[in-house]
Amino acid sequence: MIAFFQEAADTTHHASEGAQNTGAVAEGAQHAATAAGHGEMSVSEMFKYLFEHVHDSHELELPFIGHVELPHFAPMHIGGLTLDISITKHVVFLWFAATLLIILATMAARANQKNRVPKGWGNLVEIVVKFIRDEIVVPTMGTAGIKYMPYALTTFFFILIMNLMGLMPYGASATGNINVTAGLAVIAFIMIQVSAIRAQGIGHYFAHLTGGVPWPLWPIMIPIEILGLFTKPFALCIRLFANMTGGHLVIVSLFGLIFIFKSWAIGFATTGFVVAINFLELFVAFLQAYVFTMLTSIFMGLGMEAGHETHHGEEHAH
């Protein structure tokens, strides 16, 4: 699966991997329009220029400064695997989202410690925390899932902040990078297996891989069950990546229509569509953070429920 992620990342790197806000795309559209007006750029070259604003790169676009080159390191070769540990735009915004999450969570915790009745920022965070607990964690994992609340909260807020970064001026959404969503999926995979093992016990966990069928069918069922373990995080990875990339590509494509048709009417129409899609992207940012957290909780709950059924069966047998 890791090899697939690396291959997919290499394939999509030059196509449209990242996600930036409409302000950055509009800036690219302005440059493309200027060049096209002077006959310096074909339609295909113009689209290539526009798409440069939404994929990952080794540069940052900063206000009043322009392009800033990020540190670039020589690739590391480990056996037949090549690892590029250079800092890219998505890495910077990944770090920025993590730092911002720590700061905002600390502020909310301190505010709620000072006020017995939460208010302001602390009250807003508490509302979200209660929502995740009462609408996601407890319904999917039961009260036993309360101990996994820190993971569910971190996942939700971290993905949400990264999604929103792509809607800010000069920003980029790290979740538009398949390597980032693959990393989140790997963590989800570990949590799903850990919660199942803790609930079932290591013996029942491995026994569950047989599918409960007679031993002659184990050579068929065990590979199927193991494959099923990986399909869940794989679906989480692709869903988040595709949803956070698709909307931004639509925005870029709509801007490109202005210069293809070179019409004021098309310009007004596509700008209206872009504004509407940008508001839709705001909704999608919250929705995808919710969906990723919800599905992970459901997958964890399935393993924990199997553990409860096993324990109840043993009690009835005794």
C-alpha cells in the first residue's frame, strides 16, 4: 500500500496535487491573462501556469515578498527506495496547522479552567467536543470509546485546520496531498487495530482473521480478512484526498474558461460560479473532517463490538 501511495504521489505531483485558495488562483489567472493578451502563451500553457498554483512545490508565495525558496535536500537512497525529505509547501502548512492546533487547544483549555461557565473561545471548543463525544464516539464505540476521545478530537481539528488553510490567501491545503492523507490513514489503521486488540484480546483478534469458518477454508478467508483490514484506511485516504483536490481543480478550470472564450459574459458567469464553489469548499472542509473522524470511529467500534460479543459468549458458556 505504501508503494502505491508513493507511485500515486509521483503521478499526481505535476498534475494537481495541492489545494490553494481562490485568491492565489485569481493571481495566477491575472498573470496568465496578461501573457495571453500579448500572445505569449497558448491555452495549454495558460492552464499549465494556473495549475502551478494548486500543486505542491518547493516555494511559498508570501504577501509583499513573493516567492520564497524552501530548503531542498538530496534524496536518500535506502535499498531500492528513494526518499525525498525536502521541505515543501504542504509540509510547511502541515507544521503550521499542527502548531495552530496546539495554540488554540491550549487557549481553550486555560480559558475553561478559569471560568466555571465556559464562554467565548472556550465555549465554542466545548460545543464541538461535546458534539464529537455525543454524536460520533459514543454512538459508534459506546461508553468504552470515551478513552479514545483525544484521538478523535485531534483528528477532527487537525484535518479541519488543514482544510481551511487552503481557503486562506496565500494558503495551501495539506490534505490535498495524498502523502498527507496516507499518513492520516496509517494512524487510523493503527488505532483501529489497537482498539480491536484491547477489546478482544490478542488471541481472539487473530482468531477473528479466520472468519469463523472451518479450518480447511482458512487459506481462503485469512487473506481476504487481512485485505479487508487495509481497505478501510485506503478508502479514508482516497476520499479525503479526492474531495479536497476536486473543488480547487474546478475553480482553476472555471478561471481558465474566461481566457478560452475571452468574453465578458463568460467572465461574470464563471466568477459567480467560482464564488459559489468557494462557499461550497468551506462546507466541504468541515464535512470531510467530520466524515474522516466518523468513519474511523465506526471502524474502531466494529472491532470493539466484536470484543464485547466474544466476552459475552464466554460468560454464557461458563
